[in-house]
Amino acid sequence: MSTKSTKGIWKVISASSMGTMIEWYDFYIFGSLAVVLSTKFFPSDNPTAAFLSTLATFAAGFVVRPFGALFFGRLGDIIGRKYTFMVTLMLMGGATFVMGCIPTYETIGFTAPILILILRLLQGLALGGEYGGAATYVAEHAPAGQKGYWTSWIQTTATVGLFVSLVVILATKGLLSKEAFDEWGWRVPFWVSIVMVGISYLIRKNMDESPVFAKAKAEGKTSTNPLKESFGNRYNLKFVLLALFGATMGQGVVWYTGQFYAMSFLKTVMFVEASQVETLLGIALILGTPFFVFFGWLSDKIGRKSIMMAGLLIAIIAYRPIYRAMFQTTDLALKTEIVAQTKTVPSLKEISETKTDSIYTTSKSYTDGTVAEELKTIHFENGKIMFDDKGAEKIETKITKTINDADKWMLIFLVFLQVIFVTMVYGPIAAFLVEMFPVKIRYTSMSLPYHVGNGIFGGLLPAISTFLVTTSKGTGPTPANPEYYLEGLWYPIIIAGICFVIGMIYINRKNNTLHD
């Protein structure tokens, strides 16, 4: 490997990265459209419960990823890297396309969320096998001393996949009316994926097997039982556990805080208009993505540990001030309303023969250019107001804020800071994991801690954090806790803190052993 040139490695990077980016796109479409999907595949009588159910279904795809890592990791260490992540690509693409074809809850009832959950689990299994294959494949083509730099290109694919998903959603919304997008246009991003998957399949089909794995296979040095050698061997299991609790666990929560929770927080806690959220998040991702490569390159020079641990520590300290600033940037209580421009328009919506909704749409303008729309819905049955299970009147209030340019750029900056934390912990992680394990069990050994750290600890973050915020806020008109919006941050702060302590104590500062 020390004499290996980089000739042809860009072909390897391009083919691996494109396929991995498409798989992340497929996986992220669900999260990007979570607010819309909650109204399509779950009962609409309780929007908060529907949204939390959607987040739980989103998280289910993450929870099952370790099982995909075990199944496909074993195949990758026995059969080969190339053919294994060809299978994961087709499985992911097929599940995503079918997801865009499923009838809504109104049409087929509880069958809809069940089908969505099954497809989400298939997506999780596919992604569990994809990342380890792509990262291992690229690392095994990279020259010695440059693994951090070359594998960091694979690290950009998750963020690029999220960015592409936002672009496709924004483009679809731009081409369709609001009503058309809400009725059927939300399906288009799911359908688009099948075209990208087809192109990626043709590219990957012409790739060669990893030279390191091919050499090991020719010499009869591959493993016949990767699972037993990875997790039944106490020495190797020690490194698997260290990779999980000293690196990927913290990396996972920092990653999902900076990208997914930031998006969810802006939409469901701050009530910023969805297209504005997608636009500002997209800009922050564009600005931050080059830093994946920078920190991957830097890790070749000064080691992986110092960069990853610094990213964890800075995130732990900075999260609460950042999210406080985000919330206050659009807090209507801190703005001056132009009372003369406030307008309320009543309307009546017939739900059934016995049920009707009285809807009051109030538009408010503020001196700094912010515009807010408050939608108050009162539910009636047989002419009388309905009550929920707790005996309270069934009244829903939904606020949507359209923010001014100054606030938008402030939020872009605050999200960009979080993306930088992500690049610090995520940029070097592929090289860090690859270097920990020998060739014959590398795919299996690195995939499990990566997907447990990201799939379980990271994937559960949006649902857990949103639940903590909702619980802390309470159901009354005045929040039970004035800083309820910060409560969701305790989850990533605690997990990242534990990981930081373990990593600082047990991870060797130098690059891990180079096995090939």
C-alpha cells in the first residue's frame, strides 16, 4: 500500500460516493418530509401524536441498521465488497420507490403505517450494509498515510444526500401548487430515486473488487466466519466496543443534532415555514461540506483522536447557547407587531355529516419584516365543541413564520456552526474505523459499531429530543418551562459527554494499527 499511487482512485471515489449519496438521499427523504408524511400515513385527529409516530418510524430505520451491518458485513467479508453493496443499492432503491406508491391512511387505514414501517426497516437494513462497504472499499484503494483524506469524500455523501433531498423537494414544490404538492406531489421525490439508483447500478457494475480483499481471497486468508472472529474474539471485541462507546456513539448524536434535529427544531418548535427551513439548511450544508475533506486530510497529519474529541467537546459546550440564539431569533414575543395590519379570516370546513371545523386564519406582520400566520381550528360535533381524552376543548393552533433576510442569515450561521461540529467528528471516522480492524473481518467489525452509534444513538435523537421538548412545554397556553425548547439537547449532550470521557481515556492518540 505504501507504494500505491492514486491513479484511478478518483474513479473509485466517484463510483462509491455516488451510490452511497443516493442511498442517503433515499434514507433522508423520509426525514425531510416527516411533517407532510405524518398527515398522510397516520391518523390526523392528533397532529402531535402523528408527528411523533412518524419520527418513531423514521427512527426504526436507524434501529435496524446494526442488523443490516451484521448481515451484509458478513457477506462483504466472505464474498467481497463490490457485490455486497450492489445488493444494498438495489434494496434501498426499491423500498424508496414503493414508499412513494403506497396509498394514504385515509384510503387503506392502518395498513398504510404498517407498510411504511416495513419499507423503512428494509431501508435501514440496506444502509447498514452500504456504508461499511463503501468506506472499506475506498480505504483499501487509498495509499498509506492518506486514508483520512480519501475516505473523507465518502463522509460527504450523507450530507450531500440530505442536500439533494432538500433540492428535489424544493424543486417539486416550486413546480407544483401548494395543493398539488400536498395531494400527490410529495410522492415525486420518492419516485425520482429509482432513476438515480439505475444510473448508479450501471456505474458500480463496472467496478473492480478491492485489491486488498482480492489479494487476501487469492491467498486464502479471508474469514469463513466473520461474525465469530469479530465478536467471539475477546481481543477484537474490545476494539469493537471502544469504537462504539469511544467514538461512533458521540459522533452519531452530534451528526443528527447538527442536521436532522436542527431541521426538526426549526419546523416544529420555532414554526419557521418549511421551504425557508429547507433553503437555509441547504445553504449551511453547502458551506460546511468542504470541511469533511479538510478534517479528514488533517487527521492524516495530526491523528484522528484529537480532531474527533475536540468536535465532541465543542458541541457539548456550544449546543445550548446556539439553540437559545436560534429560538430567540424568531421568537415573536421579542418582536414588535404592527397591530393595524393584523387580519383574521374565518372559514368552515365540513368533515362529515356530524363533524365540522371552525377555522380562524390570523395574519400578523412585524416591524422587522417577519410575517406570521396563525391557524386556529375548533372541532365541533353535532353543533357542540368536542373534548379530548383529558376533558379539554379540542382546539388546535398552528403557527407558521416567514422570516426576514437578517434572521435567515443568522439561522444559517447557527446551523453552519453545528455542521462544523459534524465535520470534525465525522470527517475522520471512516479511516479511524478501517484502521482498527484486519482485512478479513474489517467490513463486519467496523460496520456494527458505526451503525449502532449512528443508527441507534443517533437515529433515536429526533424522536427522543422532540418528546423531551413536548413534555417540558406542557399542554397549557403558557409553557411549563420557559426554556422548554432546550430540553431536547440533554440527550446529545449526555451521550456525547460519556463518549468524550471514554475516548479521551482509552483511544490511542496516534492512528490505529494499519493492517494492510
